[in-house]
Amino acid sequence: MSDNALSSCRAFVFDAYGTLFDVGSAVAKLRDSVGDEAERLSATWRQKQLEYTWLRSLMGDFADFWTVTGDALDYALDQTGKKDPVLRAKLMETYLSLDTFPEVIETLNTLKAQGHKLAILSNGARHMLISAAKSSGILTLFDQIICVDELKTYKPHPDVYQLAVDKLELEPAEISFQSSNGWDIAGAGHFGFRTAWINRTKQPKERLSHEADVILGSLDELLPLLSAPKMA
């Protein structure tokens, strides 16, 4: 699919964590308290957070993303020898006010001004998503905040992507899905979305059945790919 294929999309749907919100900012805000294990703690926390969503989906043992995030943090704290209830509470609190990446607000404002529907489609629990979006000043830009709580399973299950189709009342090919996660892009592409992989850290392609329609270094690189502004 050519780069300009996204120009026909009527809605832009965004993964939250790692795409809009910088998950690394959680530990970064408390780096002095965490100390020299900060990078390993941050990486382990994120990896176990993802693993637990996949494993719980396969096991049919759903717990919401707030619980999963706490379980993953407990593992990371244990691994790095930083078990501390006060530090844990502070780290969890940061997940409600994560930093956005620098280009996020301007990109969302531009897409909104062009008349596109905007939505978040995330594994995150609803209260987490609303809190982070409100904290960063982007909540009102979205037509829908879509989470998996009602399904009790996680991406990349096709039923999760179907939620966006149902909520936005569009066909899959009318939706451009943006994520920083290659596995999420593969799942969305398999479902039928047009996809933009926001590959900020230049990760290699996943060896899965669907590749991104476009690979970008940041969200603002979407804008030159779009056609003339749509009528609101």
C-alpha cells in the first residue's frame, strides 16, 4: 500500500502507551528515588506489563490494566531489589499523568482541525486513560476513549479492534491505526485497519503476517501523507 493510502481514512485511532504517552517518563520522574537501576526497572516493568496482558488473554484470566501494571511493577521491583511500598505507590501514581511525546498535541490538534474523527484504542483501564489524557490536555480532542474492559481480553485479539469499528461506525479500511508496537500494528493490519507504525526507536520488523502500511519516526510525520483537509 502506498504512503498516500492513509489520506482516504476518516478516523485516526491511536494506541496510548508508547504512542501518545511516554511510558519511560514514569520511572524518569522518580529517577533519584530509584537510583542506578532506573533503566532496568523501567524496561522490565514495561516488558512484564505487555507479557501479562498476552498471557492473561491466552489463559482466559482477565485482570484490568491497572492490576496488570501493578503486578508487572512488583516483578520489576523484586528483580531490581527495590521493593519499597512508598516507591511503588509513587510509581503507580505516575501512570495517571505520563508525559506525552513532544509532537503529540500539535499533531492531534491538526488532525482534529481537518475534520477527522480521533480515538484512543488501548489495553489501558478507562480511568487510567482518562486521567493521563486529561493531565496532558488532550482528552477533549478525542471522539472516543475505547478500552478493553468490556471484552475482558487484550490486543491483539481481533475483537479489540472491532470495538473501534463499532464505536466509530466506520469500516476497518476507513480507519488509520497508529501504534509504536510492531505486534499491535500486525494485529490491527490483520484485522483490516490501515496502519502507521510509529517506530521511534528504530526497532526491526516483527516476523508476523502483516506489516505496517507506513513506518514513521514520530506522529507528526503523518500529516504530510494526508490529502486536503476534510469538511468537519
